[in-house]
Amino acid sequence: MLPQRHAPILIADKGYDADARVIEPLTARGTQAVIPPRCHRHTLRTYDRVLHQARNLIEHFCAQLKPFRCITTRSDKTARNFLAALHLAASVICLI
């Protein structure tokens, strides 16, 4: 699923550290893979640590969205209404 995504950068955890299955198809498409190497690798790859730390902020924000039932269950019928609910929930989170 990941190699079909079109993005300039992919930030993922160590579970996606697979050369032939994930990293090579992404680099062939021109996507920068920001994935830390697993500790049992013989040759450790380099990755952007600052970008990978931003992944933690994204995960925490998504965890704060979980109490908003309409966001987690995706109960809106249109993408426009879902995006409006997401903006509303994000502004409430930022105000808290």
C-alpha cells in the first residue's frame, strides 16, 4: 500500500524498515523515506532525526482526536462536512 502513495516524504516507524518491500520502491518514485533502521541491521541507514521527531507530534494530535466520536467513526456523509468537523475539533484541541 505504501509504494503507491504520492508524497515527497514518508515518515514511518521501525516496522516499515524493509529495503525491497518499502524503501527501494519509495526511493525509485523520488520519495524520501524517514524510517529509523532496526537495531539488528548490519548496515545502519541514515535518516533525518528531526523529521522523525515530528512524527511523535502527529501521533499525539491524532490521539487527542479520539474522544471526538464524529471524527473517529467518520459519521459525516460528505468529505466537506468531515473536514469541517476535523477543523472544529482541531481548534478545540488547540484552545485547551
